[in-house]
Amino acid sequence: MTTETEAATLPLPAADASVEPAAASAPAPATPPPFSWADWLLGVLRHEPAHALTLFYLGVSALGLWASYWFFASFGIPVMDYMDPSDYITVGLRDPAYLLIVALAMLLMLVLNFHEYARDKGPGYYGRMRDRWWGRLLLPFPYREKTPNFLQRVFGWSGFSFPTGVLLGVIWATLWLTVGYVQRKAEAIRNGGGHAVSITLAHTHEAQPGAARLLGTIGDFVFLYWPEQKRAEAIAVEEVGRLQSLPAVPARVTPATPAAHVPASAPVASPQPAKPVAAKPAH
């Protein structure tokens, strides 16, 4: 008998019965948690706090650009056509109100998202936060597990996450509240308010007649509004010789003199005929 025949007739080793139960008892691989941009952003800012200043600066610049567009559009000035690339990143610093608006929007977003953030951390973290004095204000209700919302139950689509929805809502409200702020500011300038200035051009020695309102400046242009003529204009910086601030004078409205009230029943006197004047005889 050859070696190949002997190898073929040898019985195969019995399968180890302990392998299959062991494989069956092995735990299934854990499902990775769903991606959350909020957790990712907080993690990045925790490791690199300087990025928070960069994000804040970009937000202020974007809001300043948006506000400048609507403010100058109120006077019929297409300010985007006059801007240089450097103006896009500095326009938000021209009004301190934009810094305050962005800071309040970020604070509001964090406050509204804290409930969802604490619930994702689990009941232990949720309970510890509620034990603090400020936690009762931000977490007024006890911990509850997440339940499918209406979109999930009916259409099978979860929609936006709560942090994303809050972020979009805060951005939307901030943009249009800023539009209302700058349009009210423009209306006050048209009614005689604002920064009054006297301008002298570079090629003249006499100031221009009247007081203009300084709307703002960018790298190469100065924007003015003349309340008397209801006219806005952009002047190149090299054409401006001097800008002098003037004291703000509120617009005066001269009240009309009320006409004397004559009762309807009062008789109207007819004019008396003029008496003839006799001519003096010539001497």
C-alpha cells in the first residue's frame, strides 16, 4: 500500500465540539454611535481652545457683511461693489453691536442645547447636573429616554437632530433681527440723526455747504448721506481733504399755525363799500 493510500484511509480527526459554542457565546461587535457634529466640535475646541476665537471672529465677519449689505441698500448703495477683499474680514469690527449679537447667539445656542447634551451623557450625568442650582433652571424635568418622534414613526425619517435644529433656528433669527436693527438705524439717519460731518474736498479750501451724515467707510471710499437733498454718495478717500465732526442737531419741525375756528352758524360780515373821496379843487 502506498503512502497516498494510507493517508487517504486514515480517519479524519473529530471536530472539536467546543469551538462552535464558544463562537456562539462571543459578544457581537458594538455598533458605533451615530456621528454628532456637536460632540465633534466640542472635542476639537477642548483640545484646541484657540479655534473658538477663530470661529467667533468668522461669525462676526459674516454677520457684519450681511448687516452692511442691508444697511447701505437702504440708501441705494451697492456696497459690495465698492469692497476690497480685505474689507470682507474687517467689516464686522466696525460696529461693536455685531460682537454682542454673535456672543448672545452662541450663548443662547449652548443653553438650548444643554438639555439634549445632558440626556446623551446618560442618567448619571443628567442627575448630577440637576443637583446644581443652575441645573434646575436648564433641566427642569427628570431624565427620560428618547422616544421616536412623529417623523420617525410615520415616515421613518428622523429629520434634523435637536442641536442642528437649534443651530439653524438661532442663525435664522440672528440674521433677520440684525436686518431690523440696521434698517432702524438707517431710518434714524434719514430723519436727521446719525453722525453729522462737514466735508472739505481735497482740491478745495472751503467746506461743502450743509451737514452730511457719515454712513461709514471702507478701504477706498467714504459714504455720506445729505438729508436736505435726500441723496447718498460714495467719495474716494483720496478726494477727501477733511472731515470735521459736527454736533448733532435734531431736526426741527415747524408746526403749522392753526387757522382760527369760525363757527358755521356765525354770520359772515359782508365787506363795506369804499367811500368815494371827493377831489380837492385846484387853487
